[in-house]
Amino acid sequence: MIRRARVLLALDTSVGVVDEKEVIAARLGVSGETLRLVANRFAETGRDVEATIGRKQRDLPPVPSGDHW
């Protein structure tokens, strides 16, 4: 959650010119793919920060672990 919030802050163009994505990724210690995924999620959620940085709800519940021994 914190990582996604930091990515959003680094990509925020409302504060001025944004560094190149390679520079942002290196500074934050994330991949370019992470930047792309967070930016896409921000767009998909209608620029909703809470929905972007929060966890997605699962479509299905997790598979319960069972004793396989």
C-alpha cells in the first residue's frame, strides 16, 4: 500500500514536471512494470487514490489449506 502511494506521488503531474519513469523506478526501488500497473489502476479507478492504493477484493475466497499428509 505504501509503495503504491509513493508511486502515485512520484507520478503526480499537478506539482509540476515529473522525472522520467526510469528515474522514478530507481529512486523508489520498483520496476517500470510496477509504475505502469499503478498508473493503469489509477486510470481504471477513475483517479480514485483510495481504490488505487488499497487491495483489490478477491473474486473468489482463498482456497482453504487442508491436511494432505
